[in-house]
Amino acid sequence: MLPELKFDEKGLIPAIIQDAENGDVLMMAYMNEASLMMTIEKGYTHFWSRSRQKYWKKGETSGNVQEVQEILYDCDADTLLIKVKQHGSGACHTGNRTCFYRKIGDR
């Protein structure tokens, strides 16, 4: 049974994906209730693609799957934090380990 989460008007909730071992933030994607349930039941991350309007299992074609270790939600119940064991070379479709490899400015 899911806690009372606050999905947006499109039925989506942001999910931040974090490496359970080292704490790296790997990516952010959206889930709806069905993809969250798939994630819980199968033990691997599943998301809702806003652009393709379909479900996708992370790493289904690349092999870079994310094995779920823990699912947390924030104090407002409107964002998920999913700690995973990242398999393969990484989470980003560009080939980088994390989607957060660029920075603004050089401080």
C-alpha cells in the first residue's frame, strides 16, 4: 500500500535517483502511480516518459539497469528519492555515469 503521495495534475511525481553506495545523484525522472508500483514489485526503476507517453524500465535496452535499494519520500510527499545500485556504465543516455555532469560557471 502506497502512502498518500501528492502527484501533480498530470498524475506524476518527480523521482530523484541516487547511488546507494556513494550518494551520487544519478538522474531525475517522473513516475506515475503505475510506474511506482512496477518499481516496487519488480525491484528495478520504471518511469513514465512524458515525451513518448509510455512506460519505460531504466536500462531496458542499454543494460544499465537500476536495482532499487530504498524508496523515500520528502516531507511534503511530492518528491521521491530512490536509492539504487546502478548496473552498467551509468544512468545518463549520453554515456555519462550521472545526468548531472555539467555546471553553471566556474566557481
